[in-house]
Amino acid sequence: MSTRPASEASKVERRPLRVLLAEDDPDFRALLTTVLVRAGHEVITVADGKELLEYVASVHLIGRRADHPDVIVSDIRMPGVSGLDIAAGLRRARWGSPILLMTAFADERARGEAERWGARILDKPFELDTLCEVLQRLSATAHPSR
């Protein structure tokens, strides 16, 4: 009879996720995409907040559940539409996917704004494994039956 250590029992069950990723730094976007794909996730990448909102609008218009992301990941500081703008716009539109905002510059105002819109902040720099764990937790809370 084998038993799992308590640390393993407390881990969130890993399942493939459909991740919508907005990052304006092409090298960092490529790195995150590689890590997420290697972890078994499907990743849709966009270069900025405007493209992310356009993608979400097209998914909403088409109405295909298969195109709906399980989780949205975005940098906070991007030209044009920021991650906080994304969170606000998606929540106003009643978009339910969990939102993870990445930043190296989170002040109390940004944290409060993210919390207001139901988004989580992940401070840069972060361990790449931490990103995958946080996404699993966010997805598990959004889809407890999955």
C-alpha cells in the first residue's frame, strides 16, 4: 500500500487548460508560451490588450464554447490597453474566465484595482512552475466540477 505525502495531496489536480496570453514583450511571450505548452496547456497568444479584447469579442460573437479560454493571463503594463483595463472591460461584459495579471510594478492602487475586478496579481519575477500552479488553482476555483 502506498500513500502520497501530505504535500502531494494538497496539490491542485493538473489538467490541460486553454490559456489566453497577452504579453507585449515577444521574448517573454515566447518563453511563457513554451512553458505552458510543455505543461500540457493550449495557449492562444496576443501581443497586447487590444488584441486580447478583440479575441474575446470574436469568441463571444461566434459563441463556440470550445474557443472560450479557461484562464486569461496578461501583463499589466502594455501600450494602449493595460491589464487592468482588460480586467475591467471583461468583468463589465460579465466575462467569467479567471484573470491573472503579471507585473513587476504592482503598487497598492494596482492591487486594489485588480481585486475590484476579481483579478489576481502575480509579481515578477516569478518561478515558471509557480505560474502553472497559480493557473491550475484559478481554474479549479472557476470550474470546481472539472
